[in-house]
Amino acid sequence: MKRSIVTWVAAGTIFLILVFATGLLIGTAALASPNSESGTSEADSSKLKVSDAGLTWGINAESGAGAYLPGSCNFLSAGVAADNGGSSLWPNDAEKRGLFKAQDGNVKILRPTADGGTQPITWDNKCQTPDGKRVNTAGVSSGNYVQFSGGTGEVDTATNTGNIQWEGSFTVVYYSGYTYWSVSNPKLEVKNGKGKLTGTFSGYGADMADLSKWEKLKPVEGTIADFKNNTVKLDENGFTVTPDYEGVDSGQPDQNKEKDGWGSFPKSWVDFNVLTGQTQYWYTSGGAADARKSPSPLSVSFTGTPVMPEQPSATPQPPAPSPKPDTGDDNTEKPDGTSTEEKNPPETPTGSDATLFWAINKETSAGGFAPGTCNFLSAGVSPDNGGAVVWDAPGKLYKPTDGNVKIEKPDASGEFHTATWQNKCDDRYGGRVVAADKDSHHESRLNIAGGSINIDDGEITASWDGGFTIVFYSGMTYWSVSDPKLTVTKDGRGELTGTASGYGADMEDLSKWEKLKSETITLATFSGLDVNKAVKDGGFTVTPDYLGVDYRAGDGNTPQDRTEAEWGSFPKSWVDFNVKTGQSSYWYSSGGIADARKPALPLTIAFDNSFQVPATEPAKPGESVAGAGGPGSTVTGGNTVGEPGVGVPGAVGPGGGPQSSSAQPADVEDTTAFAATAYEARRSEGMGTINAKTWWLGGATAATGIAATVGIGWLLRRNIGLDPSTWT
């Protein structure tokens, strides 16, 4: 019994010792880590569960700018837009049709106000700036942006890591509905400051060669924004970051990687837009719209407090190099170093069979930057059509011949034939010309015969009776030239003048249409002509001045772009007259993709009927096009004898995708004044859908058949451009 008691006492003692020791250890550990509890608290405080995260993004400046289609603009809409049934303008009742929404569930489309506040987008203000002015293609944007709410997830501000999911959709609408697609249910995934925003892409595809085609696209998962180069830095409120763009490869063969800031939206974003026709609007393609393509900053709020995005600023115009005056030097040097001044040629009797051949420039026979239209020439002075609308039939307005004037174009063999209403928009092989391809043009030229010519004391004078009309957008803007006169001095300098007439449109109101007062303008100037040789040959071909010719655009007009080697202008009086017609920026380099087609083509003067000039083969990229020139011409250069024919700028044409197997188009957008600020493309309220065959006609047939082949790519490229790099 005593042994048992001793045993229990010993055991109890050992137990107490162990308990005491354990207490010491616990106490020591506690003393050794006095801040362990607070450390756990700090780690937990950097982790946030969010239940009402906001996402705000303006996409880019182009997504709220004026579009290169008269009266249209680019804008955002809440929700997934319904099927409009085709590639056409959204009608005035777009909201009733489920196309346009200012809010849909968790998604709102907002825009800034002039006083720094915000307001919902509406059908009426979608194409307006914060102060109520019309957006345009010169960088004036609405600043609209999408805002998601109700995002849920978890973030860790200490490690810049997190995941947030939003529900809802928005639609990216270009050209007021000709092309649109949607983004749904964006999801943010960031780890250590790097990550991406993904979502579901859906929408409608259009065939680049046939506006009548329209198909619903299969939804695909894609990347909305990457944050691989730019770091996401989280705090307790959220973050703002600019998505990656600069230096990003689009995977498209026509991406311009030469200019500063070149880049692209994520490849999957671009790939999906190959189908929608907007491809080139999402990467640098060499067009004027490149400055508006880079993404706007993207903001995420963890607290539900909305964030107003930063508004993009206009890109400053680069300084212009020293301009070349639009008059030739009195003593221009030839390539061999000798002066252009020559001995007087022998006198030649007066004649009355002189013929003037001229294709003006490639843009004059290119596809128009409006669905289903083209640019062309018409014989005679076209009468008043009553407004800026597409010509619907030949006869009163269009003439292939008128007195001494004939419009002709080559067939596949190069032989010229009189143009017709049916083939006026076809190239020599029978295909419709498209604005997306810089080498696509129908090669129509003027043939004005019966001119009187006199060569006396080394000087040449000639004059013609008759007129011709330069028609753009199949008649939406046109003007005429009558009774051209030529003067060539003995030192080889020449000037072609004529009487300009036509109709002016208010760039802010397509309902305005007025007859312009006739005035004498300079059609072309040139120098370096060998007058002796011209007399011996019985005629000459010379490329009018364009390259390096300065033009100072007035206030409100697109400034001349002088950053490329081929910058230039038609004569000042020619361009000034076209400020009134709305065509002004088609006649000088303006930074658009159509700049490649603007240089003047060679002009031929045949002293009699024996001097005929065949067509040349269509130019390949980088080669010259003689236009009206060709074998037998005296001068094929520009301002000096012996220079090559007019150079074709290296830019590619506009379009939302390849328009032909021979070209990879770039931005479509040309910065034409006519397309930039016109009102909504409609002639009356309730016009509804305007397809390529009823465009601008209010119900009449527009340029029958053209729509079947003119691609939407120009329209979309940001083929078209209308920089269309145009028009991208």
C-alpha cells in the first residue's frame, strides 16, 4: 500500500513538472513571437473579397470617332446587339429593334459632358462630342466608354494578384452599324501584376467582296486586353492600367511596324475582326487612323465607385518640311546638268486636231469610300441633281461622250474603248474596283479632241471646246471643268487651265446643296519639256507637278501631311475650289491611305490624230503607271526631263481585309472632308436600312450591281481607310 502511494506521488510530481515545463515552452514561444497575431492580421488585410467591382474602359479614340462613310460614326452600345439583317446603317428605331441600348443589366455606356461630368449615351448624342459638336475623322471623338458593375472575385493587393468576373455585354459599332460585334462576360486574371482580361466575342461577318453577304459568327473566347508589358498595381480601391499595344504583333501581313508606336490589340481580338471586317482598325496599318487606334486606359474599382476614364488627346501634327512652291523654277536643271532652256523650235502651222488625254489620278477611277460607289469621269458638264445623292441612271447626268469629249477605258489587251454606264466602275478585266486595293482602278481617261494648237517662236498654245465632270462617290459630290487651255513657254514650263463649276455641299449638313460660281483654275503645271522634241514627235506626255507641292489648308480643313516622301498637291486653285465641293483632301496628301492614289497621272497632248497613246499594264506595287502616257511620249517624268513616270507611293489601300489576291490593304480611311462631317446617312426620317443598292437614293437604285463587288473591307479596315491610311 505504501508502495502504491509512493508511486502515485511520484507520478503526480512528474505530471506537474511536465505541465510546468510545457507552460514555460508556450510562454517562451509567445515571448519569442510577440507580433505573430498582428502578422496574420496584415496578411489577411491585403486580401479582399469584392462583390461589386466596376470595370470602365473607352476601348480607344477610334471607337468614338467619325467614320469614313458620309454621315456615320463609331460608337458603343450596351448588351449584345440584335441581328440587323445585313451590313447597313442602323435605322432610327434601332432601340426598338434591340440594336442600340444605353444600358443593359450591369452594363452602361456613358460619355463625358462639357463641364466634366458624365451622361448616358443616347441615339441622338452618340455621334457628338462632349460639347455637342459632330465627331469627325480628324481625331474629334465622343469619348464614350463602357462601364460594368457587379463584378465578383478576390484580390490580393500585396502581391498584385486577383480574379474578378463580370456578367454583361457591350457592342462595338463602326460606321453606324455597317459592322458591329460584341464582347460578353469579361474576366480579369492577374498574378504578380501580369495578366489579361478575357471574354466571349460574338457578332456578324461580312464578305469583303460582297456587301449582300451577312452571317452570324460563332462565339469564341478571346483576349480583350493583355497586361504583359504594362504592370497592374493594385491598391485597396482598384487600379488603372493601359493595355498592351506598342510592339504587339497582330499576325497580319499588312501591319505597319515602321512608325513610332506601332502595335496591335491582342491577336485573338484582331483574328475575330478579320471576320467582322474591322481588322485593320485594331493595329497600325499605315493609315491616318493609326493615331486613334491605341487602347485607352482601363480602370477597375473594387468598391463599386465608378471611375471616369482618361480622355485621349489629339495627336499633334508633325512639323512640315520646307515646302516646294507650286511654280517651277525658271532654270530647272536636267539630269545631265544642262538648263531646260533650249533653242526655239521651228515654227509649226496652226492646227485644229489637237487631242488632250488625261486620267487625272488613280483616285478618280477608284472605288468610293461609300458602299457600292466608285469615282469616275463623265463627258460634258453634268447638270444639277438636286442634292448629294448617288446618280441612279445614265442620260441626263452621265454621258460617255459629249461633243469633242469622250471618256474611254482600256480592255484587257490595252486597247481603249468608250466607257459605258454599265462598265464605268469595272477594271480592264471586268472586275469591280474596290477602295481597299491601292492598285484597283478602272483607268478611265479623258479624250478631248478637236483642239486648236499654235506653235510660234518656241511657245505652244492650245485650247479645246467642251467639258468633263469629275464624279466621286457615284455622284454624291461632283464638279466640272470646261474649255481647257494650254500654254507652254519656250523654256519648257507649261500650265493647263480651265473653267471650274459644280455644286457645293455643307460639310455639316448634307441637306444643303448649292450651285457654285464658275471660276478659272489651274488644272496642271509642269516643267522640263523639250519643246523641240515635242514638235518633232507631234506631241508629248508629261507628269504634272504634284510631288513636293505645298498646300496650306484653311481652318477646319484637313492639314496637308508632309511626312512621307510622296507628299504633294494638285494646284492651289484646284484644291481651293474643291473645298467647296467637299473633295478637297482628295487632291493633296492628307495622311490617309488614299494618298497612294492622289498623285497626278501623266498628261498627253497630241498635236494631231497620228499621235496615239496606248494603255499600259496595271502597275505592280512600287512601279509607275503612265495612265494616259506610254510609248511614244516625249516626257515621262515629273518636273524634269528623263525622270520616271509618276511614282506609286508604297502605302497599301484601305479595307477590313484583303480585297484581292494581289494586295494586302491597309487603313481605309481617307481624311476626306466630305466623308468626315456629314450628317447621318439618310434623306428623311424613318429611312431605315440603307443598303449598298439604295445608298443615298431614298429608294431609288444606286449604281446597279456595284454593291455586288465593292468590298466592305475599305469600310472596315480599317481597310477604309475611308485612313483610309483612309479612309485605318
